[in-house]
Amino acid sequence: MPHSAYRLRASLLGLIGSLGLTTCALAAEGRSIEGRIRKFECGDNCYLTITGKSRKEHTGLCTARACEPWNREVSMPARYKGRRVLVTVGQGTQLDGSGTVMGRMMAFTAIKFLN
């Protein structure tokens, strides 16, 4: 898939996120997880994986403001890998390559860098 298609999807995700459509009022929303960034990868959507204190991996849509440039570039700068973070958890909307809603899943709606 062309790089420009990934950028378009990332832009759509950012637009939807800025409109507040990626979050919903669920009990889990607003919950925080502390951990270290393990990886960032994009397909039809961009995902961040962090490893929590108990070494459990948590993967969510990367919808936080800090993710916006990573989503546009379809890449996270290497300097962020391993960084300690506190992420706020919400619910996000997964889109396919044409922008059709495919489902909902956990999303990281805010990222606070701890080191």
C-alpha cells in the first residue's frame, strides 16, 4: 500500500479524534496505565504498544495528541522506544483503508512522558 494512503488514514484518524468521535463514555475510559513504549506500528490504523509494570503488553489505537505527528509520518522516532509513559485509556474507532468504520477498541487518548 502506498505511503500516501497510510498518511491519509492517519489524517482521518486525527480528524475524527479532534472531533471527539473516537471516545465514548465507558467505565474504562479515563483509566491510566504506566509502562514503557515497546513499539508503534501502522496498517489501516496506527497502534502503540506499551509494556506495563507487570510486564503485560497493552496495545491501543494511538489517538493522543502526541501521536499526531507519528500517525502522519506512519513512524515513531526511535528515541521514544523504551520511554516511560503514563497513558490514559479510552475507546477508539478502527477504520479500514477506505475510511469505513470496522469496530471499536482500546485507544490511548493521552500520553504523559515520565522520563
